[in-house]
Amino acid sequence: MRVASVLKWSAFGAFIIAGAGIAFAYSQGQFPGHPVDGSPIALVGGRLYDPANDSLIDPATVIVRGTDIAAVGAAEPIPDDARVLYVNGLTLLPGFIDSHVHLSGIRPRIRDGSRELGWLRYLWRFIRRFPERRRTLIRHGVTTVKSLGDPHPWVVRFAGRIERHELAGPRVFAGGPVFTAPGGYPVGRLRRAGQGDTSFIAQVTRQVIGPGEAATAVKRIASRVDFVSVALERRGEPELPRLSPSVLYAICATASERGIPVLAHVSTLEDLALALAAGVNGIEHIPYDQAIDSLTLVELRERGIAVDPTLQAIERHLSELVGDTASARRARDNLRRLRLAGVPVVVGSDAPSPGTTLGYTFHEELRNLVEVGYTPRQAIAAATTVAAEHLGVADRLGSIAPGMLADIIAVAGDPVSDIRATAAVYLVIADGQILLDRLDEVRSPGRLVLAAEATKPRSREGGLD
């Protein structure tokens, strides 16, 4: 009997390993990256807007060499061996940073009670959809993402493959699993919806009880993640457990010792106060239960804590899925308060959560910023320069300047005056790789898609099946 059991589990383990190998091999062949050999690329004739110093160059010449920007100016000499891309009629911007995505945002639907099969089904769906998700983000000009609540270490491994140019796509800042209380958000909701078996929940969350357990869990993942995320939100379900102050303090202290920022998911002003008291470094989502008070706004501004409102996702959740239009209005009003108080904000789509679409929702969020009073220049900065500062990489990303990484996009129209133009993307260079080139359409009469048309979604992926 014991031998039979050993053989059974050995066979199952071999199946897991083989399945993972096949999945990775499949993904490697889909939207592959390519090496950057150092041959120069010259972008000539376009208009350049750099949000880092709020400057315009028209016309501009940008020289890319390898993975870096080598020169920027109005009349830079073009190397004899350069590949020249004429971008007349387009505006050059730094590549966009989506500060809140869930690259692994697919939940397994378990109906047969088999936890192992549920996890394998989830893994395969994730692997199968990952190439198209990378393509979609690039098509929308997103060259960097901050991905939260992912299975660890799957997304971390994929991030490494993108960094090494084995796979094409936006660079990934990964947080791995989200820390929460036992049965807290999102665990409680997943269980009630029948959308999370034990193996799946263990991959995307860390349910911790006491400070010691929390500190140990942070130490275990600290060397392999870019940040730690904690869930304080309850999403209108006050009965859900939440991390205690002592546990949250332990998470923040342990992460701080290792130089890793902590990002807190909030939905109420109480959540926000708890997060600030514990010393978090960033806020995900925006409170919608009441107005953010002036003292809290001052603290956010003085500490330089960026808020990632994810307003589009919150409004869709509250208005369309829950029917709570009053809370949706409060969320929008609180974004206005952040603007008036000078609190730094970044742009996150929360895609592909319900009601959102990777890439498309990012541009909806940019338009939301303008609707509540931000200028198009400020909105572009939130999606580039401010986001790079939030990630601690402002010395490498968020600007088109010599020495910066070559993340450059070209859009039709003038996004400095019309934010909708950011969605009409015709060229994407990410880490020196040309990953999207539609410049032939610019030179073809009648084929140029301007801002109003570009704001229409190509698809509406639910993303959780």
C-alpha cells in the first residue's frame, strides 16, 4: 500500500514537472524577445515631450544605442550605421508605466473537488494567456508594469525572461503574493465564490497570523520580489478579517530592513490610516467610504507617498457590479482632493479585474485624471516620471534623456493638449527593442488612426476565467 502511494505521488510529481516544462516551452515560442546588438536607431522628425522637465522639442532627433538613449536634441548627428525611423507627425513620449496590473489574473473554477487539477488548470490558463497579455500592453504603449498578487515564483521567473530579452513585453516589477489575514481579502471572497482552491490561494496570498510569522514570510520572499503588498481592504465586506496593526508593523519593519517598499491595498479611510501609521510606502486604490481629511492629505504629501487610485476599476466595481453610485462618486471626489493637496498619484488599471481590460483601461485612467482637473501634462507625468519615482527607478525610466533606458513610444496627435492621443500608439521601443512598428500606416493616406478612434477598445477581456 505504501509503495503504491509512493508510486502514485511520484507519477503525479513527474506530471507536474512535465506540464510546467511544456508550458514554459510554449510561452517561450510566443512573442519572443530578441537581442539588442548595439546598432544605433535614430528617431527623426517627430515632436518630443519629456515630462521629467516638462519640455518640448519640435522637431526632435533621438539616438538609441543598445538598451540606452545615447542622444536627444533638435539636430543631433545621425550615425552612418543607424536604422532611421521617420516619425514625422507623431509625438514621442517615455514608455508608459501601468502601476497596477495582475499579470496572473485568472482564477481557477473548481467544480470537481480536485485541488491539484484546479491548480494545473489555472497554471495552464495563465501560461496560455501570458503572451497575448504582453502583446496587448505593448500595443497600448505600456513598457513597464507593476504586477501585484501573483503566484510566486512564476511571475518573477517570467520577469527575468523579459529582462534578458528571451521574451518580449513590458518589464515587470513583481510583488509576488499579497499578505493578508487568514480568511481576509481576497481569500474570503474567493472561497465564497467557489473560485479558489487551497493550492491556488497558497500561491497568490500569504495568510499570516502573528508578527513573527509575518516577518518570517517577508524574509522568505524578500530577495526575489521588488515590493511587498498587503491587503487591508474589505471591499464592502466588513466581516472579513484584516491584518492587525502589530502584524502590519512587523511586515513593514522587516521589509524596510531589507530595502523593500510595502504597498497597501485600501478601500476605506480607516484602512488608509492604519497603513500610514505602520509606515507603508505606497497606497493602492482610493478610499470611497468618506472624504479624505486634510491632515491625511498633508501626511501623504509631506511623506511623498504615491497613491495609485485605480479609479476606473473602482467605479466599474461600485457602479456596475455593486450598484453603489454614491461610493463611486466619493472615490472620484477623493481623487480631486489628492490633486488639490498636491499628493503624488500614479496610473494603474487594476486589469484584468472585472470590468477592466489590459491596456485599454490604462488609457481610460489617464482620461479620468484629466476629467478631475489634472492637465494632460500632469497625467502623462503620472504615467511616466512620477511612476518611475514611485518604483525607485527615476534614474533609469520615465524620461527621454541621454543615459536613460530606451523606453520610447510614438503616438499620433498632440497628447500635451488632448490626452486621448496617448491611445493612438504607432511605435514602441522597450529596453532598446522595437516591439511595435506601425509607421507604415502613418505614411499611408487614410490609415492614420487619431485620438478619438484610438480610444475604442479592441476587446473587453474579463480575465478571471
